[in-house]
Amino acid sequence: MRKTDTTAGIILLATTIITFLEIRKLPIGNLTSPQAGFFPFLLGVILAILSLILLGQAIRRREMERGKGKRTSGAVSLSSAKRISLTMGALFILGVFFEWMGYLLSAFLLIAFLLVFVGRQKWWVAITAGFLSAFFCYLVFGLLLKGSLPTGIFV
């Protein structure tokens, strides 16, 4: 697992560098007046941060395992397979019903479902996080950036 995380972190970091090299050809603009390169630039920054976090975790895990002399198995447990299946099923259902349900309802249901059934969080945590995540993403992408998000059954 740690070798996979290290490899994935390096590949993602290389992808980020290539992304930034390509983005510099586009105008970025600013938050109130985004240009063609604004969204790819934000995604590049997020990808860079996440890939550095992944690399840091892989290095730290390798150091901890070296100290303990512990080896981990690459096999997927039944519990992990169930969580992966639930996640893939939820994403498939989201893809089928996204236009009909609309962004707000589908994002809320997806996040709440994943938190309860995959992340094993309490219901009130899942409902709060689902609502806040869907609402703030709608504020940023729907209202602030004026993106067209499906309204679904709320129209």
C-alpha cells in the first residue's frame, strides 16, 4: 500500500506540474471575474496540496513501519470491498438520477449516504455535513461563479 501511495503521489504531483505549465497559456482572471484558466488553476492547486499530503503520509507510514519491522498486506478485506461497492453503487445511482433530482438534493443524499454507510458516521453528522456541503458548493458554483447546476424536481 505504501508503495502505491508513493507512486500515486508522484504521478499526481507530475500531473499538477504539467497542468500548471499548460494553464499559464490561459488567462486566469480573479474570483469576481474568472477567465478560462481559473477553474483549472484551482483544481491544480487542490491536486498539488492533496498529492503532497498523500506523499507525506506515505513517507511517514514507511518510517513508522521501518521502526516496527511491520509488513502490510495488499489484499482487500471483505469490509473494504463492501465499502467500495457501496460507493460505486451510490455514484452510479447519482449519475442516473442527477438531472432529475437536481444538484442540491443529489449532493446532499450522496454525502449523507457515504458518511453513514461508508464512513460509519452518526445520522446527525451525516445530515449536517451533507446539507452544509451541498449548500456551500451551490453558493460557490451556482451563485458566485454562475455555473448552471441542474435544479431537478425543485422547479
